[in-house]
Amino acid sequence: MKDEKMFLPILLGTPRKNRESEAVTKWVYLKMQERDDIETQFFDVRDFDLPMDDYGPGIKDLFPAWRDAIIRADGLVLVIPEYNHGYPGTMKSVLDLLLQEYIHKAVAFVGVSSHNWGGTRVIEACVPMVRELGLAATFTDLHFPFAGSKFDENGKLLDEAYEKRVKGFLDELVWMSSVLRWGRTNLPSKYHQ
Ligand SMILES: Cc1cc2nc3c(=O)[nH]c(=O)nc-3n(C[C@H](O)[C@H](O)[C@H](O)COP(=O)(O)O)c2cc1C
């Protein structure tokens, strides 16, 4: 991967009004932009005008920016609030727009919750789902428990411990994405759908 950046889009996974996940996503996005080994692109589920009478890869061409980003991506960051121990349906609808495009690429999870678990349970719920999409999950998650108290009114993160955490989180994602890109590029295509 010498001098090559990994292309890693980030998805803000909820459309909810007053969502705490927005400040989290913006901060992680900023941290990704600061690195010289990552190129990124911000996606927000609010920007997907999902039809109520259709679903899935059959309508992916209605969302060319997302489609083309995932075709080019080496991996993906999902910022996921925990809703009844699960993930927002809107985020699942966005992910389900594609399938082949995710295969043998990495995914890393940022969990967001208003209580002390920091999205641990929603991340666990996501693992079997992303596996069916063909994505390979990292294990260095980033957790934002008590999300409402983590940022000031300007979106400044109040806890400096996250600087070290986000580095480890992104380092593993870059490693996984690099290895998978190498495999997709160099191994015989008979091993890769
Ligand atoms: C429908 C719904 C279900 C929720 N379920 C949980 C939950 O199971 N566990 C939890 O810690 N917080 C739960 N919350 C609180 C969210 O985690 C909280 O809103 C947090 O700030 C992250 O979501 P946000 O980006 O929507 O703000 C729930 C919130 C909503 C709207």
C-alpha cells in the first residue's frame, strides 16, 4: 500500500431529529480527514430519498453517489445508534441497496448510546448482518456511551481519551482494508466472487 490511501466512506446511520450520532460522525470524519493514509467521504442516511414501494439492489442506480463510493471503497465506517438493542431500519435500508459491491471489504463500527453500554449491543447485532453483505468486520470498535454529554455546543469532543482510541480504531481499519485490497488485487479471481 506504499503511499496509497485507503478509500473509506463513513455513514451516519440515523435520520432522527436531534441525533447525538451527528456530532460523533462529524468528529470521526474529521479524524479520518487528518490522516495521510485515508481518503473518506461523508454519507448521511437523511440524504437517501428511499421509496416506500421498493427496496434493495434493484433501486441502487437511484443512489449513484453511494453506489460509486462503495464500488471504489476499500472499507466503510458505520456510525450506529443503539435502538432497542438493534440498528436503525433506515441504515439497514441504505446498506441493502448494494451487495456485490461490499464483498471482501472491511467495516468498522462506531456505537452510540445514551446510556453506559456505548452501542455494544447494536454492534454485536450488526456483525452477522454485515457478514451476509460480504464485509469483514474489524474488532476495535469505538464506543460513545452517554453520547449527549460527550460534546460541547460547538461539537468539540470533551474527552481527550478518544484521540488514542480513534487512532487504534482507524489503524486496524486501514490494516484490514489494505490486506483485503491486496487480496482482491493480487489473488486469482477464482477466490473472489
Ligand atoms: C427508538 C429508540 C430506541 C432506543 N433504544 C436504546 C437502547 O436499546 N439502548 C440504549 O442505550 N439507548 C437507546 N436509545 C437511546 C439512543 O441510544 C440515544 O438516542 C443515543 O443518543 C444515540 O442515538 P441518536 O443518534 O438517535 O441520538 C434509543 C433511542 C430510540 C430513539
